[in-house]
Amino acid sequence: MSDMNMDRRNFLKTSVGAAAVAIAPGMLLFQVAHGSTAAASSKVRWGMLIDTALCKPGCNDCVTACNKENGLSGGTAATDSQWIRKIEIKDINSGRPVSLPMMCQHCENPPCVDVCPTNASFKRADGIVLVDKHRCIGCRYCMMACPYKARSFVHEPLSDQHPDVPRGKGTVESCTLCVHRIDQGGKPACAEACTNHVILFGDLNDPSSEIAQKVHSVSSTQLRADLKLNTGVRYQGL
Amino acid sequence: MSSYTLPKSRSPLYYILLALGALVVSIGLYAMQQMEHHGHIITGMNNQIVWGMPHVFAIFLIVAASGVLNIAAIGSVFGQTVYKPRAPLAGMLSIAMLAGGLFVLMLDLGRPDRIIVAATNFNPTSVFAWNLPLYSGLFTLVALYMWTLLEKRMNCWIKPVGLVVFTWRILLTTGTGLIFAFLVARQAYGSALLPPMFIVMSFGWGMAVFFLVQAAIYKWNDMDEDSVILNRMKNLLGIFVLASLFLVAIYHLTNLYFAKQTEFEHFILRDGGIYPVLFWGGYVMLGSLLPLLLIFHSSLGKIKCVVAASMLVILGSFALLYVFILGGQSFPLSIFPGFEVSSSFGDGAITHYHSSVWEVMLGMGGLGVAFIITVIGIRVLDFVPHDLPNK
Amino acid sequence: MKRLVLLLLCLCVPELWAAESSLPKIDIGKGGECVKDTQWMRKNHMHLLKHQRDETLRKGIRDDQISLKNCIECHASVKDDSVIARNDSFCVACHKYEAVKLDCFECHSGKRKSAWLQQRNEK
């Protein structure tokens, strides 16, 4: 086959292909995802402020929403992944009960990132701590290192994963702050689903954002603040 | 005198031992295949207990591997003549046990097919990443060291290479201790005492393994242990057992003193079910006090007692590692000090660990790898300690 | 020497056998060329994927054209909405022919997102 013939073949194929591409969307319902081509910036620091006074014991809306959004099974066996969980605590001395949601705290100095041998556990420029499943070897050292038990290990083969949320057997995973939503200008599923307005999400570095103003005016703490991890998630009412 | 550690007259024994070792290794490989295929769900590990029985085996093998080099170092670096003829055997045991430990660790990974990724993406703050050059470096250096020992023309290099090996192995055991020392999250770990503790424990465990192998070699060659040499070596083992008991005591004592650590210590030492039993019965009584009695009591201290003491020390080491690794993970994280905690994810609750048969099989596979390398090594080369006659 | 030549000739037999078998039949789904031409993609898609995955995951750069999800959106079969379900599915056909193991779909969904969402909403 001579080069000229190959070029003609290629041209025909390309033009027919281009025509098909042009016509096809009208024939079939395909939805192409849209994202931003701008990189995540360190000018932004995503965080959450959780008002525990508004959190109701027995309510699991945030957990249900997270499970649905990320394709988790929702199971609570010791080997099941839980990216967010409701915790009930009670002051040992006074007996005062508090209910609150707990997820990856997205620390500024994450111990999980320090210990990961392959840099699979990393902190994105905008503060979100993620697991790069392409590099994770499943050693679980980050799970040993996390003071908040934020990470889960995938103990069995998975199928039918959510197309936005890749997850696989033998790797470690945790709350991604719904990075796939944030990158499209949205907010985490838990924050959106909470009917009691417990979870406030936003940019901690933007002084005009609701979260920054609230953190500036009301008292809030970081869990295990003594560890100086500078978490992105803060709690009110503890 | 035969120039092989395992004389030709013992050929059938060699093949039997090799077959046994191969069987154990294939059992380990089968376990790994099942874990890789079905996922870690078939093991007893979960999201609270992330490291299980395989890590107990692996850490024993790795710590003992670096510890056995101490025997070589006492001869080559510190000039004690009695230990010099024992250096080659120590070097070979070190390589064998390190290989066994790595076998278990690498095959327990969630994605063991990604070892290349681990080797090519290096996080300088991670002890696991440091371990890659540390372990491969030790293999290379010990091989080099054995060359200086066994090749007469290289004997002049024994001391400098021996010194490098000794330093490297101290770094390696420090790394093993730092794996846990760097973990601020769990109450069992995060202590600067752990690296020195692991180093001291390695002395004892390595020596115990050495004694067992040496005793077997003497038996196969119908030789007798020289009583003076035996005395010196067994006393050294006793000192190492005492020293590690001391450091373990300090570790628990300081923990008990801190109010925030007291509940954890009560769990390990008193309330935790299997953990206090293994700690007091397994490590303290059987693994430390009984061997000390066997070693130091005036009417005891013969070769049979020393072999028994060595076996007990190894048993005690497994018990201690089980308490340290599993007990440390069973106790819940302290996320809300001053509060009672409960959740769907096991917060605030003790997690009970039950090892699966697959994990034990994998661990045994590691022992099998070390065993096979040792058997082949003593068949192929001369590791019998050729002591100079007493004057 | 003769034995070596004979050995080499014998090794050619499987190659000839393979050369005669037909090329893989691929279900290209909706098809089309939006990144680069077919021949370029055949030779380089793995390098593109390997580079782009770090850009997207670690830096947050989500280019529509080189998003894996969007590749699947078009190239998934119109029959079962998947790039991996059958032996002639878009990714499987060539990878099976070349005997190169696909690691991507251990974690990534091979299903067209629009179809996946529809299926979930029906449940």
C-alpha cells in the first residue's frame, strides 16, 4: 500500500469520523463531563465548619449522601469503607452528649502524607488530602498514622464503581471532600445533604466567604489540636 | 574434617529438609495467592487492625536478621577471637532471615504487583521508603562482608567492611523502630524509646537463632561445643535478654506514669484478655525469666539448656511482638480526650482480632524462605565454626 | 549450530500462526477522533493516560478532551454502555489481542456515566 493511498484512506476515515461526531450527538444522548483546565491553587484552602449543636443523634443524612455520591456500600462491618461516620460522644464528667459527623480532617501537616512510601497519599495545592490510587501499594501505613481513623482499606474486589469516583481492591481510600464536585464549583455531598445545616463548606482563605467569617466570629476547635496538624475541618460546640 | 557444614554423610537429611522448606514456602505462596485474589477480606485484618499476624512474623525475621550480625561484629569489629569463626554463619543467617521477612511484607501488600512503583516513587519522609535502600543495602553489604571472610585474600578487609555492616545494621533496626516511633496517632507508639528497644531486642533474638542453628550444625558434624566458648556466648545472650526486659519495663513504666496513657497500659497489662496473658506469661515468664534461669543457674547452663533457652526467647519475642503490634491497634484512638465515644466505625471500642489461617500460612512461608536459604547455604559453603584449640 | 538454526526456525512457527489470525474486531461505540488520529492513539494512548492522570489527580487540571470519563462516554459500546464488558469491547479487544493486562478498570468504572446514573436512578 503506497503512502498516497494510506493518506487518502486516512482522510476519508477522518472526514467520515468527523461527520459522525458532528451528527451523533443529535442521535444519541451522551453527556460529556466538563471540568476546569486551571490547576488547583494554593490561594484557596478548602475547609468545613461543623456546628455540633445542630447535629441530631440518630440522623445519618450526611453518611447516606456520601455513600450514594461515592458509590460506597453503606455497610458497617469492620472491613467496610466508611468515609464519613456519625460519632456520639458523652462528656465523662458531666454526661453532656454531643453528636457529630467525622471524616478526613484534611490536615495541613498530614501524618498520612509523611509516612506514605510512594507519595500516593498527598495534599493537593488547595488543601485537599487525597490518595493517588495509581501509586498506592496498599501497605496501610497511612492508616496506622492517621489520628482520626479517617482511612479505609478496600478489602474485596469492587465492581460497578461510580464513574466519578474510582475505587479498587487493595488500595486505601478516604473522604475526598468530593473533589470531583468541588472542581466543578460544587460542594461536598454531605454538606449539601445535611438538612440541619450542620456542615458549612467553603474557602478558609477567602475572607469574604461565609466559613471564614464564621470561623472569625465564633469559637471553634480542631480535633486533637495538640498534635498541631492544623486541620481544615473545625468543630463548634465541643 | 569435611569442608562442608552439612557433611555428605547427611545427604538424605539435606533433601528432606529442603523438601520440608519448599513445602512451607509453597503454603505461604498459596496463602498469598488467595489473599491477592479475594482481597484482605479473607484475613482477620480490618479498618482498625490494619497489620496482623504476617507483620508479627516479618518484624521478628527482620529484627533477628540484623541482630544476628552482632555476633559477626563482636568478632570482626570488636576483635573478640571466639566470635571470629562464627561470622560467616551469622552473615548467611542474616541474609536468609531478611529475605524471609521481606517475603512476608511484600506479599501482604494490598497491591503486591506494584513493587516497582514503590521502588521508583520515593517519599523521603517515609520510613518505609528508607527501608528500600536500607534492606537492599544490607543484602549487598553482607554479601560483600562474607566475601571478605571466606576468601583468604580478602581477609584484610574484614574489619573495615565489618564496621560498615555493623553501622548499617544499626541504622536498619533503628528504621524498624522508627516505623512505630513516628506514629503519633496511637497510644502504643510514638515513643523515642522504640528504636533503642528494637536494637537491644535484636541482639537477643539474633543470638537465640544463631545458637539454634549452631547447635544443629555441631550435632550434624558430631562435634562438641567447647564449654568455655559456650559459657561466654550464653552469658551474652542472658545479658541481652535482661537488657531488653529492662527497656520494655521502662517503656511501660513511663506510659503508666502519664495519666493519658494509663487506660491503655491497663488494657495491655491487666484488662486486655489475650494481651496481658501473652505479655506476662509469654514474654516475661517464658521468654525472659525462664531463659535467664536456664542460662545463669549454676547447676544448669549446659548445651541442652542453652538451646531450650534460645527457643524460649524466640517464643517470647513472638508474644511480645503480638502484644506490641496487635494490642497497640486493638486499643481505640483517642480523638476526643475526656469523652466516652461510640460510632459505627469502632470508635471508642476495643477491636478484637482473630488471625486467619491465611495470615499464619503467609508468615510461615517467610520462615520457610529463611529456612531454605540456610539449608542450601550450609550445604554449599563451610560455616562450621573452626575454633582454635584451647591453650 | 544446526540445532540453533532449527530452534530459531521452530520459534517462527507460533509467529506465523499468529500472523494469519484475524485482527481484533473492536466495538468502537460512538467512535470519532477528538484527541489525535487513530494510529497515534494506538501507539501513544498509554503514555497520554499516564501523564494526564497525574495532571488531573495531583494538580486538579481537568481537560474535557483528555478526561478518561469522556473517552468512555464516546467509546463505550452502544449496546451495553461498557468499554470492558465483552471480548470485542473497545479496550478489551486490542488488549486481549496484544496480551497486555488492563489495570485501569480495577478502580475506574468502564461504564458510560450517563448510563450508569440512569441505571442507579432506576434502582
